[in-house]
Amino acid sequence: MFMSIRIVFSFLVLLFSQFCTASLFPMVTSVKIDPSNTEYIQLIITSQLMDIGPLGDILVKDYYTGGGGGNNGNFGIVTKTKDKSATTIYAYGSKENMLAGIDENMTISEAGLYAWNHGLSNNSIIKMISTLTHQRFSALCVGFGFGPIPGVVSFETAVNYPANGCLQAPPPYEYCEFGIPQITQDHKNVLTTAKTSQVISGMAINCTAEIGVRLIIGQDTLQLAPGVISKLVFNKNGTDYPGGRIFNLKSGANVMNIKSTLSIAPDADAGSYEASTIIYIEYP
């Protein structure tokens, strides 16, 4: 499951204000397995537009690695077996249902919004889809990704998932989810003479069973402005942990802290800044 985190701060002396436009991108925010089916996997999913920060400004041509097809690529929601570099990829169980027409000069955010608003060929609009059927009784992750055009090159090549957004499917009855979809860490007013600032926020994680999960930060280092960097880590019982660590969570409500530490250069301009990233849960 995904959660968005937004870092906000402003210098006390405001010389100007800089406002960041959101880099929205469709993300699968939760995946559950319907345990009633015994012959195939029925994935129950939710998805929404989320701000993925500076990653959304990257051009598709700098990110998309599929070959052939001129300036167009495919984009869709896919399920995948084995690991993230595996070669077996499904889009609604059919290669042809990927959305064609993604131009290489689009940004990742523009391509994602195009797909979100136009939907997939012969399917409902992406944001309305709540279930996927996987023909094999095994699936590791589900996500929105870029892939090659079917028939031009082999579709069974690696699909790229912006923001590492291929969300793993948990066991049918065992999963965790965030209590709220977004938190804001506000550093408030910071003196121009300050060199650093810290904010710690608690995030609720609710689990159906005692389970070990890997908590991952999409981008743990964010540049809010020239000379202003935010470093994100998890914090538990006063100890800092980088993203990617496995935490053993109990059944029911859990609280994990996320800490933002600002590093401020002496020549940083005063202003109001913000940046965003995502946090998600993997099942090791």
C-alpha cells in the first residue's frame, strides 16, 4: 500500500515565494487477494493519482527503455510474476490492452495523466477498475508501467514502474495498510541563519496479522530548493532506519515515525518551498 508524504517549510524572512506544481501519477495504492477463488487469483485493488515529486518531470524518452515503434510506447496496469526483473508480464491478461500513444516527449506525469483520463482500449477507465484476474495462482506485484508496443518488439521485456511503483500482493488474509493516505511534515518558519531543521511525524499502519513488512521511501532525499535538502528516514524508539528495512509489525494498530531533516546552505534563498514523495509497503 502507498502513502504520500509532503515536506513543507519556509524561511522566516520571505524574499519571494516559489510554488511547485504537482507531478501527479496514477499509483496502485493497495492490493488484496480474494481468497474465495481456488483456480486463479482475483486481485482487489485501489488506485489514485499521487504526487511523485521531481520524478514526474522526467521525459518518457529518458525513462522508457522499450525498443521499436518510433516515438510511441505503451502504458498500463500490469501484474507480474517472479521478481521485478522477471519477463512474464500481463496487462489484464492480454498484451493488446495496454494503452498505446504515449509520446516520448511527454513527461512521466503527463503520460500517466493521459492514461488515467483516457482509460485502456476496450476497458473501463483506469480509475474505475477495482479487480484484476490473474490466470496463474501466483502474482508478485501490480502497478502502472511503461512497456513496448505489442507486435513491434517482444512484450515479454521488462516494464518500467515509475517511483518503484509495483505493489506486492500479500497473502490472502495477511496484509497491512496505512491509516491515512497522506501526511504533511511542516517545518514552519526557519530562520535564514539556521543550518538544519527536523520534524518527526507518526504514521499509523494497521495489519490483519502479525507480519514482517519492508517499508520503502520512494525518494529519501528531496531537493526543495537550491541549497535546501530534506533527508527522510524511519524512526522507531529513537533510532533512525533507512528505507528498505524490514519491520515486524503486530496485528492491529502500529505506529511508525518518519523523520525529515533539512540541510540548509548558508547562501540558500529565502522563500516558501515544498516537495513530495511516497512511502509504500512490500511483503518480503
